[in-house]
Amino acid sequence: MLRIVFVFWLVTGAVVLFVDSPFLLMLCGYAFAFSLFALSINILLGGLGEVPLGQSLFFGLGAYAAALLMLRAGWPFPLAALGAMVLAAVVSWIVGVLTLKLTGANFSIVSWGIAGVAGVAALNFDGLTGGPLGLFGFPPMKVGLFDLADPHVYLVCTALAAGVAMLVLEAVRRAPFGQAMTSVRESRHLAQAVGIDASGLRLQAFVFSAPFAALSGVLTLPYTNIVNPDIMSVVNTVDGLLMALLGGTASIFGPVGAALVFIIVPHLLHLDPNVRVIVFSAMVIGVLFFAPGGLKQIATRIAGRFMPGRAGRAP
């Protein structure tokens, strides 16, 4: 994974040096920022086999928390991002205690409902959240001396964040915690029979995923320059789910690549939003039928055809 992330950063550096379009640079940065949300979903989807339809709660919570900390408390952007991630972890623990007694469709529906309630709250608490208009007019969002309003800086920062996230997730997957998650996903009862606390593990994974979603929401702010209740919509969760499925739930790099496809291609082709949903839904269905491993499996097949000695080694 270290080699893959290095190549990922190298390609990003080349884009920064040779692409002159500020819009395209910001769009790539936004795709990398949103890929963190897809990765947070994949922690639960690929790691535990749960479909977290309420994950947009933490995506929106991160954006709102960082915005409020910058606007009301005067915190610099890095501290606001850190505060948003900590808050998301705390809230996810509370939500997890309430919802993770459920599994499967029941968990998905209840988590979706909680995110919906949070969206309604954001819509109606005008004094805190700005109501339907949301929050805007943020102070300069800087990391050190570098302003994220600069497209080159934004792309580099989001690529660094995505790369570090992939390295962390790969380390976790190889650790006993990640192996225990796999055991619970395959058979919760068998995992419990060998001494794994499945309930506690699910809660830990849920809390672990939330800061990634929150950081994703925070990193979208330099691109959108606004946060409103729509950020907690299930539409964002569905987009993240589609990215995770297209990228491959067993893959860590896959959702990042899928995020680039989902976000950049519609803009380049000027796809209508409704057409975009149809096209990408059809793509995901096709992938699930013919390449269930997602982009990882497709890359492996291509590598096997052109480089037989490297088959099976795609990320």
C-alpha cells in the first residue's frame, strides 16, 4: 500500500505542476475530500458487512462543527478540523450505543432516520446552523502559510489526507482489530464462539469510521464555501455507497479511484444530475454482476492479461 500511495502522490504532484485549470484542480481536490467519506462507509460496509445509511450525519456534523468553530470561536482551520473529528467520534459513540444493537436492514433504516432528524434540526435551528441558508463567509482556511482557496494547495492537502487515510486503514486491516472485523463480518456467531466481543467490536468500528466522514465534510468547505442542511441528505450517503461498491469493498484504494470517476466524469461530460444517477447506478450493477471486487478486480484482470507475472497484485 505504501508504494500505491507514493504513486498516487506522485501522480497528484504531476497534475499540480502541469494542469493549469483552477476549476479542474479544485474538482480533483473535492473528489479526494469526498473519497474520505467513501472510505468511512467502506470501513463498515467492507469491514463488517453493515450498510450505514446514516453516515451522512457525521459528514455533515464535521462540516457544521468546523464552520461554527471558525466563525464563532475564531479557531484556525486545522484546529477546527480536529475539533470536528473529535466531536464526530463522541457523537458516533452515542449513536452506536443506541443503534448497534440492531443489525442488517434494521440498523441501516434506524441510522438513516437519525441522520434525517439531524438534517431537520439543522434546517430549523437558524440561530446556530443558519437554517436553510446555512453557514458561509468563512475566514481564510489555511494550513500553516498555505491557503486552501488556492487550487494547487487544496489538491495537495486533500491528496495528502486521502493518502494518509489509506495508509491508516491498511495498517488497521492488517492488525488484530481488522482481522477480528473480518471474522465478525463472515460469521458473528463463530467470532463470538472464539472469544471475540462482536458487539464491542462493531461499536469500535463505528466510532473509528466517524472521524473520517467528519474530515471529509471539513475538507469540502474550501470547495463549496458553504454548509447547509442538504449535506446530511441520504443522497450523499448513497453516493458514498456507490463509490465504495464501484471501488470494491475489499479494496482501500478502490473507493478513492471511484470518487474521481463519480465526481469528475459528470462535470467533464456535462451530465444532467438525473442522467448521472442512472449511468452510475448501471455501472455499479454491471460491476457487481461481472466484477464483484470492483475496480480492484478489474485492475487485476488487466494486469493478468498484460503482465501475467503480476496478476493478483493490483491494489
